[in-house]
Amino acid sequence: IIIMKLKFLLFFFVTLVGCSNPGKTDKQEAMVIDVPLRTNEHEVKLSSFVDSISYIPLETKDECLIGSVDKILVTDDAYYVVDREKTQSVLRFDKSGRFVRKYGNRGMGTNEYLSITDVNVYEDKIYIWDCSLKKIFIFSSDGCFVREIKTNYSADSFFVLDDSWIAFCGDYKPNKEYTQKELCPNVLFVNIDNSQTVSDLFFNKNIDNSGIIVNPFNFLCDGYLILALDNVIYQTSSPSNLEKKYIMQFDEKYIKAQEAYKEKIAVESVAIDQIHTLMKDVPLLLRFLDTPSFSFVGYTLNSNFYWGIIDHKQADSYIEASAYAKNPIVNDIDELAFFMPLMAHNNALYSLVPSDKISSDEVLGRHVEPDDNPIIVKMELK
């Protein structure tokens, strides 16, 4: 039996901590959102913004058995599943769920990586980042190796802007080679053609991040970027440039708590067992997804979990769903899938559920065994 580890489906229960001091950004005015941060429960029905839900079982056969789902990517004609565990590669499925091919191989040989840190797809090319080797391996859509890119920057996630520029997010890794005036960059833009680099967003180099748990995928779909203890949602609007898109405006007491925590970790180490107590009044951004109709912001405060919904059709009005230690979005459409979106593409949200959670052949369109590959959940928005 395959034990599915749908890691992102548990992101509400992940604590992210760190600090960030913005460096240069462009001058475009960001939208400021006054965040209520309700402490009482306020559930929102899925039907208020989702038009329909469909389920796409991913084909199961020996060459594409998925051990863990670390990330999914969605394009117009394919789903890409990042599996660091069993296949240790990137698996491509067409929109019906049929397996197409896998990309990359783990090993010590030519064109092989030791581990997968992050993956991007850009214009039918697949980019696999191995932070341990500090290399990106690029494959064509038919699976052929194209080239590898070497850098000296340690990063947890990256985003491909165009054929030349790649943005890396090192989060709070020191990256001392790029230190400027006692500050280390959270983000580094790299031109893979001429090795030009541009740094952006900075943090105090004295921060000891040994007790800091950070988001493994700071860069989200469409080049959006979130950082622990930074209340700004950024977007890579062009090479070597970060644009502030949204500023989450929390109450003054929460801002003071956040600043106090930043100052503390800049001068001393914080043990993991102290983090919960020290951050009980510190709100943390966890996720952001953008579509033409709505944008969605996931955040937490202590054990309260929130989804903020920006309605672009209603002059960017803001609705906050809140609940204690549970998902504040209620699936009143079919009561099958939880609202845990991993990716946005066009006007739909995508997530995954294990095959043993949905057994109805009528819903899935074909028979699925409990130990088959997971099922893609597509939520078409209104």
C-alpha cells in the first residue's frame, strides 16, 4: 500500500517563523488590506465562490507510483507532480490523468541530482533545483536533458521569469557571499546567460536561524512571494524587480509583537520549544493564490487559522474566514474535498486527495483502488 504524504494539505498546521526587512522594490502602490484577525469562528461556504468541483484520478502503474506529493504544477495541458520520495523525480500527467513521462534521475552520474529542492515549468521546459549541489537541471518537454546551471546561492525555492532570468529565494539562509552592509538577501535574481546577479529584500546577518521553521516554497504560482514575518505579498513583475502587490495591515499590537520577535532573534537563539510562546501574538502568512475572480490568502495566529478572500469582481472586497484549529472553509457542494488549494491556474484552484478518501466510481468516472495514486481536485471559481 502506498502511504500518501500530501504535505501541502497539512500546511495549516505548519508554523513558519523568521524575519524580513524589505530592500528595494518598485514604486507601484500596493493594495493595503485591513485584516480583521477574528478570534471568533466565522466559517465561509465553498459555494460562495466555487462554481463546480471535478475529480481527476492520476493513472497508477509501476513507472509512476507516487510516494509523496511535495508540489504540483498546473499548465494548460498537464499536471506535474513532484515526488521526492518514491520516484524521486517529476511526473507528468495529461489533463485526463493519464501518465505521460517522468523527468530527471537521482544519482551521482552526469545530469543527475542528489535531491529535489524545488521545481518550475516554463514554456514546456522543466527546471529542477538541487540546493545540495546548487544546480538547476533543465529538461525539454519530451524528457531530454537540455543544460545545467550552477550558482553559489543557497535557496529553498525559485521562480523562472524568462529564458534568461531566474529568481531564487534563500529565505533566511546566510549566503554570506552576498552580504551587503551587515545584511543578507532573501532573494537573488540570476541571469543564467551572463551570470549577472541582483539582490533584493534583506535581513540581519546576525540572525541565528537554527530555531526557525520556514516555508519550503516561498515562491508561489505566477511569481508571487511570501516570507515569514513579512506582511507583504510580493510579485516578481520583471527580471531583477520585486513588486509589492498586497500589504496585510494587522492591528498595532500584532505589529509590535512581530517587531519584538524580530529583534529577539537578531541577538539570541530561540529554542524550538519557545517559539509557540514567543509568537502567540505574531500573525504569519502561509499561502497566496491569485485568479482572475478571486485571490486567497492563508494565514495563522496562534492556533487560529484564516483564509482571506479578495473578490476582484466586487471592487476587491475582503472576506475573512476564521476557525480555531480547523479549516474555516466548509465544503457545502459535495462534502468530499477539503479546501486546501496548492495551485491556481486560469480561474481554478487545484489540490490533491488520497485515493482512499473518495471511493465513488460515479464521482471519479472510473474505478480507483484505495492504494492508487492520488486524485487531482479542480475547483472552478465563479
